[in-house]
Amino acid sequence: MLRLARIVHTRSALRVSAPAPGRTLCCVLGSGGTRWPLCGRDEEQELVLNELRPPTSGASVVLLGAAGVGKTRLLRELAAAVEPTGRPVRWVVGSPLAEEVPLGALAEFLPPEMIGTERAALAAHARRALAAPSDAGTAVVFVDDAHQLDEQSAMVIHQLCMSSAVAVVCAARSHVPARVLTSVCRDERTLVLELQPLGPADVDEVLELALGGAVAPSTSRLFYDRSAGTALFLRELLDDALRCGALTQGADGWRVDPQWSPSGRLVELVQARLARDDGGGQLALELVATGEPLGLGLLLDLAPEGAVVSLERDRILEVRRDGRRSFVAFAHPLYRTAVRAGLGALASRTHGLALASAIEGRGARRRGDLLAMALWRVDGGDLPPGAWLLAAQRAFALRHPATTSLAQRAVDAEGVAMAWVVLGESRAVRRDLDGALAAFAAGRRLARTDAEVAAVVAHCKSQRQPAFREDVTAPAPAERQVDEEVGDDLE
């Protein structure tokens, strides 16, 4: 039976570990010099150490988790806890480069004189070197990025796990096929831990310890939202905010500028993680960045299905369901930021027009299709007669930030009274009194029916209320103009 422990982070279950005597659990973060505390893994650490504690332990442990969740850091802390016992601690690290070379991950355990020896003999030598015990007990082998081991190295690690003559702790990404883990995880003797992202309370506690003081709730919430609880991104975000001066200490604690956005260094870090070798994968990322959340069928109309499947498997994109519809979105908010940062205005416009055409080709029958088409064509392209006005009205109902642009397109394309009314409404929401009243005046001049006149009058009257005009002390020219044109209707 599989021994699977899913650790869900709560304030009670996850605490930042206190430094053990004689050592600290902090590391210097980047050029900013921030002291970064260990993101608490007390429960997971204790579970693994219980398996490793017997001197003759031959336990097998597998740590799974998303990229950046803290698997490598936990391995290092576990190794630091084992080293004082005198037992041999050995490391095997997978990588994309070593993955292409047979036994590449075990090269340091193979002596030069064995070059040219048959692979079976090389594998046997590496296995003996890794498993060699000491007087203090059996060896403990830590395997990082096990999902990137070459086939021969994976076979050696698998044999060590099955032998019980050595303790093995492997770390690998969740949902990524790994040769060495397929059968190891099925063994009832193997302890499998799936590391979860940090929760909001955990992020708040980590920030307070890293900064040495209280953190404003809004700032803690912003860091949690942008990092999604990923320890690696949280650390990089904090360092970036300090380096660019966006994070300052005030009377209520540390507070970040709400207008701050990640700098080039952090974006480049994420972009490197998202780099695709195939053009189809990059196209899929850019399409999702343009239209997120994007209908799954719509995305598959424009991007290769294999590329989309690969991105979902790598946990870069995820499919979400809303009733009977399936949408595709980025699995992490920083992925969205990084892709959009590398997307030029021309490419964004091109993708938007392609998405709008794809929706139109499908009949634009679903709720929200018209508004989506209008948003993607607001800077180019056209819609059927009356569609710009309808899209602007829907956008205003949702208080969409593009309402003014859509209303202006409706005015330019159709020039009817109600288009001016929506434009006036959107300007009023933005506290542009002169612009709103000027739009209502233009709408009144174009009104042809009693319903249109009534709509202009009602909206104009609503903008004359004190709540809207609290900072207006005298009638502006536009207000005097609209008073003259609709004054009789207001009585």
C-alpha cells in the first residue's frame, strides 16, 4: 500500500523553523542582502528524519512538489541534520544536460580509469560507491530533480531503493514522468510526501521574519497573490521589491507600493522556466496571455494540441471548468506576467485579432463572446452594425476598464445617441465631469425617439447629484451647454 502524506499548510501545521543550536536557517538573498528564513517544513522534516534516524536505515522517501515549492531547500536541511551523525551523505542531481549522457548524473562516482568500460560494470561500480557505509551507519543518498535523471542513472537509484542497504531521499516535480519513481512510489515501504505551496498565514510569517518587523496586511496579501505560495517566487519578489525601493517601512509596518511590478530580473527568471523549444508551445503561451481565461476549444483552434497538452503536463497551463465550458489559464500569476512582458504590442494585437476571428468563425453564440471580440478588435478590425454599442453597454455593466475605448469606437462607428450616453457614463465613472456632460449634450442632439431623449435626461440628471459633483463649485462650460440643451427636459 502506498504511504502518501499530503501536507496542507496552515499556521498550526507549518511554522518557520527556529535555528538549531550553532547554526542558522537563514540564507542571504541576492544582492539586496535580505536574510531569508527557512520556509517552515517542520512536519515534513520530522516525518523524513523519523525514517532516516535508525543508523541502519534503508528507507526510501520521495518528495513531490511543483517547481519552486522548496524541495531542494528541504533536501539540504535534511542532509544538514544527518551529517552530524557521521553517516555518509551523498548527492545525485539530475539536469537537462546530464539527462542526455548515460550515467551522466553519477559521473563523479566513476573513476577515470574506468572510461570505456561496459555500462553494466560502470553502473555496478557507481552503485557500490553510493551505498558504501561507514562505522556510523548506512549511507544516505539525496537525489534532487530525479525526474531529470538519465535512464542508466535512474536504474542505479532504483536498485538502491529496492536494496534497503542504503537510505535514499528523492525529490521530483509533481505530474512529471520520472523513470526512477514509477515503481519506487508503488512500493509499500516508500514514504511519499507531496509538498504544498505556502498559505496566506505562512507567507505573512515568512515576510515578518525575513524583514524583521510587522508587515501591513495589504502587502502580505499582495505577495501571496503574486507568488501563489511558491517559496522561490516569494523570495525573488521580496528581493526585487527591496532592490527597486518599492518596499518601505512605515508606522504600520512594511508596505509595498501597489503600483510596483516585477523587474526584468525576475521576469527573466520566469521566462527561462517557460522557455519552449517548439514554436507551437510559445504560440499557445502568447495566446493564453492575450485572452486569459481562454476557452479550451478556441485555443486548440489556433495552437497545436500536443503543445497545449505538454504545457498542462508541465504545470504551466491548467484547465478549469465553469459549468459545461472548459477554460485555459496560467497555473501561476507570474507566468502570465512573464509572457506578457515579452509580448510586443504588434504581437498582442495580431493574437487578439486571430482570437476574435476564431470566435466569429464559431458563431459568437456564447455569453461574453461579443465583448471578447470587441476588446480584441478595439485597436483594429471591425464588428457588425450595432455590435460596438452593445459591447460597450456590456462592458459598462461589468465596470470594465476598456469601457471608454469601446464606447468611443461605438461613437466613431455608429454615432447614435445611446453610444454617446454610454461614453458619458464611462467618463462619469472616471470622474471626468466635463467630458461626461459634453457626451450627454452630443447624445441629446442626436436623440430621435422619446426613449433616447429620456435616457439622455436620466443619465444627465444622475450626474448632477452632489455625490458626483462634490468637488465642483461652479458650472463648467460643458455643464452650461448641456443645461441649455436639455434644461426644459430636466424640469
